[in-house]
Amino acid sequence: MGFLSVLSFAHKLVSERLTPGDIAVDATAGTGADTLFLAKACGMKGHVFSFDIQQQALDLTQARMAKEESGLIAEVTLLNTSHARMEQELPVNVHGQVAAVMFNLGYLPAEGADPALITVPDSTIPALEAGLRLLRPRGVLTAVLYPGHPGGEIEAAAVEDWAKALPASMGQTIIYRQLQRPSAPYLVAVDRK
Ligand SMILES: C[S@@+](CC[C@H](N)C(=O)[O-])C[C@H]1O[C@@H](n2cnc3c(N)ncnc32)[C@H](O)[C@@H]1O
């Protein structure tokens, strides 16, 4: 059976913190899997803000949401802009109230998408910083890292360094990684103090 996959473990950490009515952020909408997961967990009174720089990703996310019965999941706001703008894009009244921020880095896993269009440390690190500031106390931030593709290793190392250097007064950071497969995706998570 083995341990939980990295994505399942990220969902587990987040679902343990979310309750109906919560606000959450998907920093990398992609095909919308995490947005849908967050929308279900936040429930009909909740709100999910979902970012992606590619319209194709937001269209895929929108299509995924459209299959759900409306009224049962959270309101979802799709934002076609960089996650580095998270603080400017979220209403001021939800700053410090966000229960979870999820990052799934790398490229859009969809037909016809440009695999060279990947997340990069120059925007990922400011976005992580912003995500942390938006979280409420005991909120959780997750980042799935992909060291196996070109550029992914540098980004994964940058995120790890960022998490290691985070003052304990800001939160506790952990890593979830299969040690025998250095190129496999892995997870860094922050429990906000
Ligand atoms: C690995 S995919 C996300 C997978 C997604 N969570 C899913 O369930 O399908 C990474 C996404 O990050 C997006 N991305 C790249 N740079 C970004 C940025 N600066 N801000 C927001 N999204 C970005 C890409 O367009 C891509 O769709």
C-alpha cells in the first residue's frame, strides 16, 4: 500500500484545517483539481481564490467546476494573474483570515500546454511570503515541488531554503519526501503560528 502520495498528503494536511465557510487560495489552478478540492472543503458558504497566468488553465478549472452541483461548493474566483499578486488581489477584509494556501508548482499538465511555461522562484518566493501573511493563525500552506523537470530542481531548492529559514515565530515547516527517489515530487508545508 505504501505511504500517501505527495498530493494526497497535501490534501490531508489542508482538509484537517478547513471547515465549512472558510476562505482558501489555490495559487496554481492548473487543471483545477486543487481548486475543486478546496471548494468542496470550504463548502457553500466558503470562498476559494484561484490563480493562474494561463487562461487555458483557468478554462480547464472553470470546466471542472461546471460539472459540480452549484450551491454545494464554495464560490470560486478565478484570477488570471501571477500568484505573486495574491495580497493585492484578495479583498483586504480577508487578509489574515485565509485557512489554507496551496501551491502545486511546475507546468500545466494539459494537452497543448507549453511545458516550458513553469513556475519560477522569482515569483514563487514572493507568492509564498504573501500566502503566509494572508493565513490566519493555525492556517496551513502547502507547496508540491517538482525537482524532476528542467528548472524544477532550482525552484525546489529555493522553496526548501525559504522554508528552512522561516523564523519559528512565523510557523513550523515540514518536508514529506521519498528518500530513494530524489527526482520525485515532494511536499513542503507550513503550519502558521
Ligand atoms: C503543476 S500546475 C498546477 C496543477 C494543478 N494544481 C492541478 O491540479 O492540475 C502549475 C500551474 O502553475 C501556473 N503558473 C506558472 N507560473 C505562475 C504564476 N506566477 N502565478 C500563478 N500560476 C502560475 C501554470 O500556468 C500551471 O498551470
